[in-house]
Amino acid sequence: MLPKICLLVCDNSLSGILSSKQTFTDIFVEFLRSSHPNHHKGSPSFILDSYDVVDAQEYPNLDKEQYDGIIISGSVASVYEDLPWIKKLLAWVSYVFATKPKVKLLGFCFGHQIIAQALGGMVTCNENGWELGVTPTHLSDAGKSILGRTDDSGALMVQEIHRDHVTKPPPSFLVLGHSALSPVQGLLFIDDGVVESDSATIDLSSARILTFQGHPEFTKDVSVEIIEAISKLGLASEALAIQGIQRAGDKDQGRDVGRSVWKFLRVH
């Protein structure tokens, strides 16, 4: 049976920014394809269903549909905005967590933040400013374990475009790492009990929730165009945008995160 994945699309403006006209659906399809464990053997097969949770406010019927995982995408919005679709998404995440213990949730950037906010964490606008381009995450022992890193293997380098960040993780979640400006760069929840120590070896396939503040799904070109758009809107200074565009060209390890995603989904 083919792996079946649900994508909750939290931003419909992306195709209007990118010259390639890619949507979040297009980007995640390529991310999952290129990081699939069998991608060198041909075109790996999986099913991805997209749901527009912003304009259509549509969601999968989890009583009828079975998914190997549900991904929550990035967004231009902030999780603390008083918007009907955000309130509905927060309530839905809380509902799924409370009533669907077999459903696996994945969050990237806004998705990472919405999961944290819905389940008892805290998200704020970072007073230290934006993180733009490839940014080093200093991994915790839990982060090293799920990514197969050793103590001397250095930081995880992933594309990032955010100013909001998680300042307090939800109860019983493990933090996967931190950056220079953000204390929570990823989260992990394992049901049966919390892993008592960050140093414990973690079976990622047994986890229920996995999130990353970064955008491992983004390529250099995607990051550059979004940073340029942020600068044109006056949301980030020209100098900061130039630095972010330069960093976007650094070598990133987004596909390493992708391989961990497939392990999380129990596809080896």
C-alpha cells in the first residue's frame, strides 16, 4: 500500500510570489520525493492530499480517511492573530491530539508554531528579529538521535524564514535544538511516556508529533524569492534581506530532515 499523506495548506499566496508559480503542494511533493529512501531507484510513489484550511477551511475526515501523517505547512500569518481560520486550526490540532492517538502530526515553521500553541506552548514575535536563509540549529541530544548525528557532527543547516518563534514548548515535548535567536527549533512528542532523558536513543517511528521551525522543504531559489518579497513589503530591512539572500545560497541539509520525516512515517 502506498504511503498516504495529508497536507494542510496554510497559505495560498506562495504561487503569486514565486516565478515558478509553485504552491506549497508542489514544494512538498518534491521534498518528499527527493528525500524518499528509494528515490535513487526511480520515482518513489506516495499519495498526497491537500486541504485548504485558509479560504475553504476544509479538513480531512479522519473517521473515514487514514493517513500515514498530516503535515501543516508554513504561512505568512501569525498563530496569535485573531482570525477565524487560525482559531479553527488551533481547535482542530487540539481535537486530533486528544482524540486520535494514532494520527501523526508534522509541522514546519507556522505548522511547528501552531502545534506548539494548540497544545500548551507559547509563540511570540521574536524581539531579536528575523532568521533568514540557511541557519544553524544546535541540536539537543534528542535532535541528534532522530537525525542520526554524532556529538561532533556539527549543527543542522536548514533554510529559515520567520520572525515568530516558539518560546515555551508544550508539556512533555522534547526540544530538538536551538539557534542563536530562537530557543525551540523543533519539537518531538512520544506517547507512552515521555522520553525521560534527551540522551536516550529515540525510535523516531514511535513518535506521534514532529516539528521543525525551519523550511527543509525550501530550495535556495524559493527562499531567495520569498526574502525579496518580505523586503519589498518593508517587513525586513534591505540590509537584513541581503544577508538572508546570501545565506540562502549556503549548503543546506533539508533532505536530511526529509529522510527523518520518512522514518517518522515508518517508511524505510
